[in-house]
Amino acid sequence: MEPWLDDLPDDLQSMSFNSTTTDTEINTSISSASETASSSAISFFSRTRVISCDDPRWCAIKQIRSDSTSGQLSLSDLRFLQRLGSGDIGAVYLAVVKSSSSAVAVDEADVPLFAAKVMDKKELTNRNKEGRARTEREILEMLEHPFLPTLYAALESPNWSCLLTEFCPGGDLHVLRQRQPCRRFHEFAARFYASEVVVALEYVHMMGIIYRDLKPENVLVRSDGHIMLTDFDLSLKCNDSSPSTPQITDPTRTKQYPSEPTSHFTSKSCIIPNCIVPAVSCFNPKRRRNKNKNNTQQRFNPEFITEPLNARSMSFVGTHEYLAPEIVSGEGHGAGVDWWTLGIFIFELLYGTTPFRGPDNEMTLANIVARALEFPKETTVPAAAKDLVTQLLVKDPAKRLGSVMGALEIKQHPFFQGVNWALLRCTTPPIVPVAYRRSDVGSEESCPPSPVEYY
């Protein structure tokens, strides 16, 4: 445990904060100057959100606030159990609400666990990372999606910034991949994780955000086996002058791929609705439909498309092996970089390595710009998967799959044949992590032999 971790609650003990939402509805507010006179006061923006108390984390926060005379939660109500990992601008710790075991949960296994990202303000200032921390917090306050993190609280003090989100006991896909046979995922698992990432990126783009840091280390596995895309400090948040522009299109006019045999990816526990059209009209029973006429007409099923097409950035950000060519060359980049990283991501899940990795970072960047894509011959991967990766890893962003029509183009690719996009959460995950008990990390002696990797 970090030597300063025990002092963290004492440093922020006098600070209190309002949770971003309750089980009904909270209006957004910003503290005035008179309210922030104290050095330990906190002021943060939170948009209105309606939630239920099905989430035990909200129940724990609500219970503490109802028991407190001030109606607020203080840092002294949290207990940090273990360091989970660290990123470029902070460290993540496993935390619990101290009284949640007696007030909310019945069994120890039901105690709500949080992931607390703690950032040193002085360190952020010295490294000029304050903007990144502020952007991540603003983005987390915007998100409300099953495959993206929920911000339960945002804390500020003279020395620390803290973001309280959900703890994912399954760790990240980088560690999970290394535990698989030959250190790579089966096609079914790769399709499952890729499909949920596509949906998460689609939502992020709809919110006017370019993620820019997709990699297995940033894809966490929740307790139910579904994913959570995390770590938004490198993301680009589009300003109001360049928002994403929604479009309605007819999918019959977009690029169509040859059909493939239906995969077993569709969950058997989900009901796929079918459109039932009677052969005989209810108003004129004796008059049958003209089948030939109906066959010549195609039903219009509109699709919603939104991509932040006008957003551009010249920043050199990301992980070397995942950088898009336009970032390396400094030509400026947009939302297409997320679809490039999706190609690298799928390649790594299937092959256990990235396609352009060199002996050092400089050679890796040179390979990204100049070297052609090659697939390892010793690993058998379906042709549809190779074709998807090939189209995602087109070096010209204007010709890259997804650069114009966004996630819609990618969803229609044969690799995702059989995926029920509307009911992804009903699909049985390929791997469901074992129950994570609080006693596993309650003390140094009781730490599990294989601690959960985070980040």
C-alpha cells in the first residue's frame, strides 16, 4: 500500500461533496464564490440524470447521505483497500464506503466496491496535465451507457482530485488475453468484445468525443462479463462549434457485403423480434396481396448515423503501437483514428500481438506509416476477420472503413454476422469473472495470489 494512502482521508476529511445524482433527480448547480471560500470546499458541474437504486453503489452513497446531518458524503466515509494500477496522470485504488457493509449489503460479497482514481494536483501542474484531468472529468459527467463508466462522485481538495467509478473485478483484456491458450482469444470472444467496443465508440462519437486511446488495457471486464471502456484523459472533446451531425440513412443504399452463414453469437436467451405481416388484409379478406409487387418494393428501415466529422486535432497522443498514420505524420486527425485503433485492437485479440510493432518505438512508428499489413501465417483466422482488420487499417483515413458512415459500416461487415446489436447485453459473455470478495484485499496478508490488474 502507498505510504501516503493512509493520510489521504485525513487530508480531505473536512471536504464533503454531493453525489452526481440520486435515485430520483438532481438539478445541476455550480457553487458561488461565497460557497467556495473555504480551502477545502468543492465545486463541480453535474448534468441532470435519472437513475434507480438497483445499483448498490448508489444505494450505499444514498444511505450515507441520509445518515449524515449535512446530507453529504465526506472522504472520511471511504476506505481505500488496495492499489489497482496506475496511469499517466493518476493511480487507481479499490475503495468501499465504510458503513456500507452494515447499512446496505447483507453479505460481504455484496459490499459495493468502487474504483477511485486519485490524482496529485501538484504533479498535474508540474507536468502540465491539468487540462487532461479536467477533460476526463467533463467527459465522464456526460456518459450514460452500459459499456462506459458511471461517475458516482468527483472530489476536489487543495492537494488531490478523485474520480469515483465502478470497480471491474475481471481486470482488463490485456491481462485476460495473456491467460488464454496461446495468449489469444477465440474468434467468438474477439467478436463479442469487439462488438461491445464498437457500440461504446458509436455512443462516444455521438456525444462529440474522439476516444483516441483504445487498447486492451483500457477495456475492463465487469462482474457480469461485459466490458467497460475506461480512461478518457487522452480523449478529444469537441467544442460547440464542431458538434457531431446526426444523419438518417437507408441501409439498403450503403455498402452491402455478401451474406455468410449465421454464427452462434446471437444469444439464445434473447427474443429477436420479427415483423409479422398478414397475407390477407383485415379490411378486405377476399383480396390477396400482390406478391410480385411487394417483392419489387424494399422496406425502408432508417439507420441513425453520427460522427464528429468536423473535429480535427494536431496532437500527438496515444500508445505507440496503436497510433494511426495521420497522427504519426502530424497531418491532423479526426474520428477515424478510433476505427484504426479498433483494427489494431481486433488484430491483437486474435493474434496475440500488434501488427506494426518494432524493436523500439521509433521503428514502430516507421512501420505504421510505411509497412504494409501482414497477417501471421502460423495462426488460423477466418477470412471475414482478416477482411475487417484490413479495411480498418487502411492508412488513408478518407478510405478507412467507418470514416464516413461511422459504426454503421462496421456493424454491417460479415465478421459481425449474427450479432444482435440491439440486445448485446443479453448475450452470454465468453468469460465471467469469479466473485470478488472484499476479504481478498482487506489486508496485506489476505491479498489474492493473482491480484486484479487494472489499467
